[in-house]
Amino acid sequence: MVLDLPPPQKAEHNSANERFRPPAPITRAITPFDPSSGFLQTISFRKSYLALNGDREPMRLLEEPKILIDRGLNIAKLEGWGISVDADKLSAIPREMARRFMKLWQDVEHNRLSEEDQGNWEHIVSTVDMDAFYLSLSQPRYLEGQRAGGDLQAHVRWPDQDQSERVPDKFLGEFSLLDPGEWFGAYFRFDLEGKITSVERLVQIPPPEADLWNEWPAKVY
């Protein structure tokens, strides 16, 4: 079967009658560069405690503070503390933390804490060991005991205890003038676990009489 198809027709295109349309422009949302946005970096401040008043009042940190560094503005901010230092002077942060803590603590003690600092203080007390800090402020107590141990290690035996207690090595110098078995009197501070944290004005004393030994008061922390 043969199909009788019409001859093919050539399509005519009249470009003269077509209106020129330029291609649609490519649009892009361009945000102007803002140097104040800077380049942000967050790091952890790796330190377990801060020294207050020459390390006599240590402030133990319960968590690592966060430092937000803005490289564009060259500023480092300590999160929650209200502290800002130059980004190239991070070594100044421990001193600034101690200064900030002591200032706010004094403001609280004298009932002059501002509303602006209230949020910082609430954050600070939630991240430091306030119990240990207040214990470090307590007055030393006078106690008497007996030196035990050898020359390289110092132990003390309190009248209300049968076993001796090792003295931290940093206080070995205070006990080095005593021979084992000799009695002493000194002013002591203790931590929350009853361990010695300071020894002051240690002197040698005569041994107590036998009847006083049995009536000696217990060492209360």
C-alpha cells in the first residue's frame, strides 16, 4: 500500500518582524562586607582554679569557661563573666577573672550589686566552688599534735586519733625542725575533706599530761 503524502513544506522565519529581547540579567543577593562581624572562634579556658590574694584563697572552677574570640575586632570575651580583653592578650584572662570575681563578691557582700552585673554573678557562682572559697576565708584554728614519720615525710597524730595523718609535702619545711615524737602547736586550715591546707606559727611545746590526753577535745572541721 502506498501512501500519497503532500510534499514537505519549508518553514519560513521572518526575523524582521521579531522584536529583540535581551537575555534576563542574572541577579544575586550581595551583602556588603561588614568588618564588625569579624571572624569568631570559641575556645575553652583550661584551668582548674584561680589564685586569689596570692593563692591564699583559691577559687576552684567547676567547669571550663568559654572564650569567644573575634579576630576581626581583635577582642576576646569570657562567656558569662562580663570580661573583654585584646585577642592577643589571652594570658591576662586569669588575672581579670580574679579581679572580676573579687569585685562582684564585694558588691554582693555590701549589697551594691547592679542589675547589669547580677546576671554575671549568677553565672559565676554556678561555675565556681563557692563552698571551698568561703572555707578558705575562715580563720585558722589553733591545734596541738605530735610529730610522726621520718625526715622525708611528715605525719601528725592528733590527740583524738590513733592513726597518724600525712602532712602535704609543701608543709614539710614547717615540720622539719621537729623530731619524731615531739609535740607542737600551730594554726591550721582544712579543706572540706579535712585535709590540711595551711600551717602557720608552728612551735614546739611540752607533751601533755596523761590526764589531759584523755580529755583532749576532738578535732572538728
